[in-house]
Amino acid sequence: MKDLYLLDDADRDILATVEDFARARIAPHALDWDQRSHFPVDVLREAGALGMGGITVREGHGGAGLSRLDAVRICTALARACPTIAAYVSIHNMVAGMIDTHGTLAQREQWLPRLCGMEALASYCLTEPGAGSDAAALTTTARLDGDELELTGTKQFISGAGTSELYLVMARTGGDGPRGISAILVPASTPGLSFGADERKMGWHAQPTRQVILDRARVPASNMLGQPGQGFAIAMAGLDGGRLGISACSLGGAEAALEATVRHARERIAFGEPLSERETVQAAIAGMRLGIETSRSILWRAASALDRGDPDRTVLCAMAKHHVTETCYTIADQALQLHGGYGYLADYGIEKIVRDLRVHRILEGASEIMHRIIARDTLRPRTHQKAAS
């Protein structure tokens, strides 16, 4: 079995390509995009041309055919340049991966080539104004009328809304609870589909976040992804990968924050010596690096478990989501503290990392929900089989 922490030549080549792209096409513009609330669709399409729009999608429909472990490494590298752009790439890839896994041949042929190249962008529509963490309580409906589905409801906090060409919508086609939910592909051209105003947010300024409003929006019944009532299971399975992607974005942001802090500590003179010579600063920087290493370890382990289909993959993804997003936000905040007043200035980029990473503790399942998943798994009865003699 391949060593989890040993990158071979192919791994290094992939990462070098992503890192070069991130340095050249994202990092120099990240602060400007943030300040102007600009969504760089042209740059995303360049990323798609390099294979970043369908990282884990099978090669037959234009995907890169890589592993979840590859995906978290790629998102981490992108996030070192801009967590906001990396997070959108993760969300887009989550939708593409769900279509690859659960879609019909016709659905895959229709959407995946353009999604993988990021010529078409995708949004994931689960959360509602009254159904956030309790996703099974969603009220958006999809009523079968002949050979069409008529959707009515509102989705909240949707990344890419208004710009994306495809919306993967979770809607109720049956009774209450998770078994009544189905997954439906809704193109942007669908009559009855509209969007709310662009939300004003603490961070993630370089990607739009809007309501997706469905007012008797009609799509062919063949746009259902999977079978009726499978939507919640599809959504939750997709979130395993989504949680890893967002965790990777936190890790990349924290790595960038630590790199900037080390540079600042070496250059900044206070009380006649560089900050890097002070024991309190050394202790803080050591803690930051420890946090990054533990985060990388649990994240890579969870990604490897998801790749193998291990029985504990969901709880490991939840553990990674909780640990990495909480730890890396703390690292970013510590970086701001060690920069002093300069950390609070927009031109230094540290406050942007803090703002961008804060939401990662909420989306794709809040930290409190991750605790719940971990506790339930830990407390559930287990069957211990006797070893064969």
C-alpha cells in the first residue's frame, strides 16, 4: 500500500502545477478581488482547463480521475493563495462528483464535460432559511406533474448563485423526514428560477452568496439525480467530500498565515531585537506549526479512508472537519495577533484570512453538528467478533 505521507513523482507534478497556477493567477489578485467583491469566473475557467473542475470525476467524461487525497492537497494549495476561491472550487467539485457518482449516463454526458472544464459552474442547494443544521427539515417541494417536476421553495446561503449554470437542489418529493427528499438538477435557464440580492458577508467576498428562489420552476422529471427519496443520502455522502474540501481550505489559509507570521517575526524589530528571538513569540509560532501538522494528519487520514470506502469514513470526515476548521481559524487569529496593528490592516492580507476561515466552522456542517456525529458514532453499540482460533 502506498505510504499516505509519501508523495510520488506524479503527486509532486500535480501539486507543482496547482501551486504555480495559484501563485501566478490567484495570489496577486486575491486582495483586490476581496475588496471589489469580484468573482473571477475567467480564472476559474483557467483552473478548469488544468483539470481542477472535476478532480475526482472519472476520466471518461472529462474528469481528472484523482483521489480524495489528491483533492485535499489541491484545495490546500489553492487556499494558500485565496481560501475563498479554493472553497468555491471545492463546492463546484462536490456537485460534479455527485453527478459522476449518482447520475445517469445522459446526465453525466450532458453536464460533466462542461463542469469539469469549469465552462459551466455549479452550486449546491441544501440549506434553507428555516433549515440549516437540521437539513432533513427542508420544505422546498418538487411535485411531479406529468413528465415534469415543479419546484417551489427558497434555498439560503448558496455559493455561486446567480452566476452558476447548474443548481443541485434538494427538495421534498415525499413525506416528512430524510426519506422524502430527492436531488434534482435545475439549470439556470429554468423558468421560475430567480435569485435574491448578493449577501453582504464577513468574508468570502470574492464569491457571490445569494438565495435561490424557486417559484413553480419546472424541469423534466429525468433531471432527478438517483431515485426518488435518495436525495438526503446523496447529499450526506457528498458532504463527506465537501467537509474535507473546506477543511483543506482552512489548512491552506493557516499555512499562508504561518508563513507570513514567520516572515514578519524575522523582520520586525521590537525592544532592540527581532520578534523571532522572543520566547513568547517562538512558543506561539511552535503552537501554530503543531496545529498545522495535526490538521494535515487527520485530514489526510480521513481523505484516505473516504478513498478506500472505510466503514468509519463519515465520522473521520466529521473529525477532520471539526479539528481542522477550529484549529486553523485559531492559527489565523494568532497570526493576526503576532502581526500587531499591521495584522488588522487590509493590505497585509492576514485579516482577510481570518475573515475567510471563520465561516468554515459553520458551513458543510457546523462544529456542533460534527461533535454530534462523533458522539453518536462513539456511543453506538458495536459487535465484537471473536477471533478465529
